Amino acid sequence: MTSSSFRGSPLPATLLGHPRIGRNRATKKAIEAYWRGELSAENLRRTVVDERRAVFETLKSAGLTEVPSNDFSLYDQVLDTLVMVGAVPARHRDLGLDDLDTYFAMARGTADVAPLEMTKWFDTNYHYLVPELGPDTEFTLDAAKPLQEYRQARTLGLDARPVLVGPLTFLRLAKAAPGVAGGFDPVSLVDRLLPVYEQALAELAAAGVNWVQLDEPVLVQDQPPAVLAAARTALQRLGEATNRPKILVATYFGLVREALPILREAPVEGIALDLSGDWAEANLHELAAVGGLPGKRLVAGVIDGRNVWAADLRAQLARLATLHALADEIVVAPSCSLLHVPLDVSLETGLDHDVRRWFAFARQKIDEVATLARGITAGTATIEAELRDNDEVLAHRAASPITHDPAVRERVRATTGDDEHRATPYADRAPRQAERLGLPNLPTTTIGSFPQTPALRSARARFRRGDLDRAWYTARMRAEVDHVIRLQETLGLDVLVHGEPERNDMVQYFAEQLTGFVTTQHGWVQSYGTRYVRPPVVVGDVSRPAPMTVEWTSYAQSLTPKPVKGMLTGPVTMLCWSFVRDDQPLEQTARQVALALRDEVTDLENAGTAVIQVDEPALREGLPLRAAERPEYLRWATAAFRLATGGVRDDTQVHTHMCYAEFGEILSAVIDLDTDVISLEGARSHLSIAADLSGAGYPSGVGPGVYDIHSPRVPDRAELTGMLRRALEHVPAGRLWVNPDCGLKTRDEAEVKASLANLVAAAESLR
Ligand code: GLN
Ligand code: ZN
């Protein structure tokens, strides 16, 4: 443990935000207990105060004195900001609940009132709640939360820096409230919003706050000139406020580019830039090109806040040394809030000890910034022990057979363009598939999973714990497959699935069977609210030692004369929902995963599987934030998919599935996947996709989901027939598939039975 002060002066190290999950998931559990009515509001508050104190104490014991506050949240920081500026929608305010329950009503809805919409926070897997604004929105300040958290940190002797979502980011992430006439742009409210931020700054200054942090990640996206102009005006105005703390404007997740001159000229005292990973060189280059940040503090995000790898400390020291000429003061930090990484790698006792040292989770990243800060202030000699340790870790990782499997590397090198293409164009292979499968027009199918009952989940968990042996487990899963196949036959579906009872998660299931991936025990990362996920980590070269799905698919096929679809997760989705390697381009990792999947595809084919579905629901979310980088991403992403699927015979039908239908700029990439059938969301987007695809010249089969599985509602036959009729206006009957819009795992069996019966009847009525 490092001493809390270094030679009497504060350590130039900080972070932009910390995970909120609490020790042993204490905060998450307390919030859920409150929702269930098992914990009082007072006890929830107590847990929150305790867990925040634990975070502050951790930061203090790591030697940090300037730390973020107000980064804690009961649900989401955008929702907290909405509360701070008094933008609670009328429908939630009118419930007449107290503040806490109004807050949760906005997050989760009530029996009668819909929650706020939720969407992805930039290109992370965190989801925020979307503020609803309109021309009549009035803003009023409620600074209780930032003040409270600041005061708590102060009692521990810390100089806390309240974190607020900045005004531009808040407005850019908002949408027009329901019922507001089209054409309303939330950014038009900036003049009305800024006085509330000015007032917040004044209240924080009065409470003794030295620095405040305004998070403006929208500045790393392409923004229209009007938004950049609004950013300039906003920072000017807040900067000129007389009564305020020093302002740190934080950007992260990418390249500041055209926003950099605005930040440089703004009358604020500090700027945070993402100087990690892919962004480091370009942001540094641009920083030098504009002449640095004279008179300002640069919070240098040299530690990757979004990935899990131990940093190369010597390389970062060298980088920090070049920064001194570019700003008045340098403070070392992770590139973004540590919200996006797990808490502490020392909890991962199941990992090989040497491999565990390759990782840095939040706790370890805090030590990294403290170490670097000591290195730059007191000289590298003072951190020689840490540097040597780090050298050893990096050398071990670089030389490990896990990261360098010559067979995998040679195989990727030897792939050619031909491997990425089906042997025959769709028009020629379609008749062969039709002959082999003998399907009617408007064939019916499902997306893969069938309802997952608590009994099923507990069976998997007991097997995993070793309570039950493999023979028992196999029998249990087979019984489930028997049941699902019989059900589908009774319902009269045309292309069946085995139901995925053996899968805990569509990525983790495969990650556990591939070399090069590890999974964690405690690596929880917030997805939204109290929902946390444990992404697997790609640690090394990926290969597939043994078939992963063939046993289940073949067993299912043995029960029925109808075709059973093989079901795999695509390479892009495997990577988007995992932590990825930082020691080679993502494209390389994607091609390794693709070849592993290709082996599975081949084995399925050899086992007689005639239809293979490779799900890519994350294709769109992998899109880089900046438009200029998207074509390159789409190039390798689609190539990886085709590398996984391109080797099949003409009469094997390749399907893919995506959980959305507004393809927008990925439309041509989706067509480039060259699948035989694509199923997608549709029930909620009114089948607009059928028109989009046919307009773009998409040649093959399409199954716009007609049954919305996100709702317990059972659609009736007339409604489904109507949707199919509309789809038939754009897609000929020979290419239109009839299916739900996603997997059925979250529904119960009664709903599924009734809905699928109607779906089959609707298809039959149109044949
Ligand atoms: N095959 C998967 C399932 O049915 C697809 C899930 C998804 O699209 N997210 O569950
Ligand atoms: Zn889906």
C-alpha cells in the first residue's frame, strides 16, 4: 500500500469514474432488495453510503487525493443528470411518488406508466436512459446528490471532483418527448439549460468544490457545425461564470479532432483526452498540431479504461514525458470512467496465477495511475520495483504459448479471398437448397432458443458446480430437446431448432469451449441499472479443440425428419461482447474466431445439418463512433463472417439473425454477408426492412420477425397474416420466411405455444 501523500504534494493521478456495483455486488443487491420491498429506503441509503465510503477509502489508500464524486449512481448517470436539471417527465412526476420511487419509475416504469427509453452509451455495452425533452421543458436545479457525495468524500480528507454529464452531451443524448411535433432538436434548449449548470457550479463552489468534471463524450463523435457551435458557446458561457470551481471538460472513447480547438480556446482550466490504445497517437498528434493546451491542465487518459490489460508502464512513462511540453500540468488517468471494467482481478482465484497478472481491473488501474504519477514526479528510480514487475508480466504474456499458437497463426495467414466466398452465387445455390430441403413457400422457423425455465437453469448450475455428473446432465438436456422438437412438430413448424437448453449465454457458451478465451468468476460489468454481465476475455490465439454444438444438433436431428438448424454465434458478436486482445488488430482476432467457427460449421455439415444459422446481433453495435472509420470495420467484420460460413456446400443453407431491423448505413454490409436467409426484428418496426432490403437489391431469403418476443402479448392470426401480406408487397413468397423476431428464451411456454400456433396458421393461410 502506498502512503496517502507523496512528499507532501498531491499525486498527479486521478480517475474519471469508478464502478458502482459495491463490494460483493452489495449496491446492486441492495437496490434489488429495495425493489422487492425487502429493504427499506433508509437501509438502501446506508448501504450506498458505506459502499461509496469503501471506494473513497480505496482511492485514498492508493495515494490518490483528487478523486471523482457523483460518479456513483442508483441506476444511471444520465438519469441522475436529468434529476439534477429538473427534467423529470410529467408522466413520472404525476405519479406522486417520493424522489426515490420517482427515480426508479423513470428507470423501470410502473404498472401503468412506461419507463424512459434505454439505449447504448456510445460504443460501450453500458445503456443509459434517454431524457425526453420538448419545447416546453423548463429546467430547475436540484444539486442535492452532487453536494452529498462531495461532502462525504471531504469528510475522508479527499478533494472530490463532482462529475456531471455535460450540457451538450445531455442534450445530444436526449430525444423529443412523446407527442412533441417532429423537427424538435433538444440542442435548441441549450440557452435554457445553461443557467441551471451555472447555478450548479455556483452551489458547488460555495460548498468548497475546487474542480468539477463535465463529461462531454459527444465531442468525439461527428457533430454537425451547429452542435459544435453550441459546444463553443456553452463552454464559453460556463467558463465565464464568475462563481465557479475550476472546470475539467472530459472527453473519452475516441478522437476529439474538430472539437479540440474549441476545447483549447474555452475558458476552462482542464481537458481530459483519451490517450489510450487506438486513440493515443492520433489525439497526441492533433494536440501537438494545435500547439497543446497552454495554461491548462491535461488529464492524460493513458491507461485504457475500457479494457482489462495491465498497461505497459514504461511505454506510458515515455508518452507522459512527451506531454509536458503540451500543457501546464499533466495528471495521469484512465482514459474513461472505470465503469466499463470489473472491480478487482485479485478476486479471480480460478485463473492461472501467471495469466491473472496480465490483467488490470479497476482496482489495478488505480494503482497503475498512481505508480505512473509517482514516476513522473519523483523519477522512475522510485518506481523501479513496479516497473520490473511490469516488465516481467509483459514479457510473460508476449512469450506465452497462449498468445502465440503457431498453428492458428499459420492457418489465418494461409486463408485466401476464396475462403471468404461461397463457391456459387445465391441464384445458383438456392435451387439446390430448395431441392434438398423441400420447404413450402413462406417456411416457418424460430430463432433458436426456447423458454428457459428456472429448473433448466438450476440443472445447468448444478452440473457446473459438479453436484451432478455428465451422464445425468446429458439426459436432462436431451429430455428438454425431445420436448422442444415434439412441440415444434405438433405446431407444424418447417425448420426446427434444438432450443439451446445447454446455453447460459450465446457468447459465454462458446467462449468456454474455445482456446484463447477465459471467463471470470467476479468480472461483473454494468450493462444497465442493476443488470451486470461477465464478458469473457480473449487472452490468446483462438481455436476450437472439439466440436461445440454438434452433439446437441445431431441429437435433435435424430428425433425428426424435418431439418434442424445448427446454431452458432458469429465472430463479430463473440468479440463485441468480450474483452478483446490489445496486442494485435481486432481483425486478426476476428479471423481466428471465424476459423474456429468454420470448423464447427464443417462438422455440423458433415453430421448432416442442412441449415446453419450464425447469429450476428452485434454487427451494428461494433460500428466505430466516427463515420470515417466505419468502412474499414465493416470490411473486416463482414469478411470474418464469410470466412466462418463461406466454406459450406451449395446445398447447405446459411442463415443469420440480427435483433434489429433499421440497418441504415450497414445495409450494404448485411447484404455482403451473402447469407441465404436473414431473420431480424420486424414486429415493432413495421417491417420497413423488407422494403429497405428489396430496394437495395438484396437477393436472398428474409424473415422479418412478425411475433414480438419482447412482449408477453400473443399476436392473433389475423394480425400476423396482415403483417405477412405487407411483407409480401416487397419480398416474393419464395423468399419470405415466417419467424418470431428473436429467441424465445425469456417467454413462457404457454405464450410461445399460442403465438407459434398462430404464426404457423398465418403462414399456411397465405400459401
Ligand atoms: N439464437 C439466439 C437465441 O435464439 C439468438 C439470440 C439473439 O439474437 N440475441 O436465443
Ligand atoms: Zn435476436
